[in-house]
Amino acid sequence: MGKKALLVIDMQKGSFTPETPRYHTFGVVTRINTLADKFRTSGNLVFYIQHDGTRDNNFIPNTEAWEIVSELHVVEEDILINKYANDVFYNSNLKFELDAHNITELYITGCATDFCVEATVQSALAKDYSITVVKDAHTTGNRPHLSAIKVIEHYNWVWQNMIPTKGVIKVEDFKTISSSL
């Protein structure tokens, strides 16, 4: 049986500005930190995913916007992955790293629920990973037609009702996951 990995997607300073407020940032960050600590303690890995937006001049590597939010506790053993599209698997070395570490089960957290988190969930599902979306550890901003909380509720419902491939897909809250690690 393979190892587990916690994916922390796009929790970068450029996504958390006064112009781009996110739903319940403090709670999401707190839950991610707690899960990351539990993953490390149990011998599993934590991956921090950073969008490299050089193509559109956003999130340029080594700029402040590209940096992971200061409140997240990144440690030396964590694996940093650059991504180039909403789907973290697209043209990145994530699949290589997951295979190299015999990881078959992914726990997904991060920002933005309706873009990067959603694209990664769909892609991981098509690649036969077993997926657990942490129901209350992903966030997004308000959209023109829908509040952030409604976007989050909608995608949690979508993921709970998806037909898996060879893997499984679950949506569980932080408390349930935390107590099982």
C-alpha cells in the first residue's frame, strides 16, 4: 500500500490580498498547518504547490506574490512543486514525485476551490489516485454570481457525488481526518 500526501495548493501571498479576499482564511490556514504536522509525524509527505505565472506576469518565482503565505508552517522536508496551469499535474513534476515516493492517496487543500483545487481533483481522479478533499480546508473568493461559501458548498457536493475511476473520492471535514491520522 502506498503512502499518503497532503497537497497544499496555491496558498501564495498574491492570492490573499485586500483586493482578493478569501473565505475564512485564518481557519483554512490553521487546519492546513495541523494536518501538515500530523502528516509529517505519521511519515507521510506534504507538498506545497506554487503557481508559476511567468506566462501572465503574475506569481513570478521569487517575488513576494509567489511566496507561500507566512502563516503556513513549511519545513525543510516538505516538497515544493511549481505549477503552470490550474491543474497541478500539467507540465509539473508532481506525478514524478508522487510515483517516486509510492504515493497513491492524496488529501487536497488550498486555494481557489473553483479553479486550481477543482482542476487538480479532476486530474488526480483521472490518474486513479484515491482522493480525500478536506471539506473545510480549501477556500476561494466571492464570484460575481455566487458567494465564496456557496462556491465551496457546491464543489464539496460535486466531489461527493463524482464517479471514481480506480481510486476513490471522498469529501471529509478536518475533524474527521485529523482524528484518523
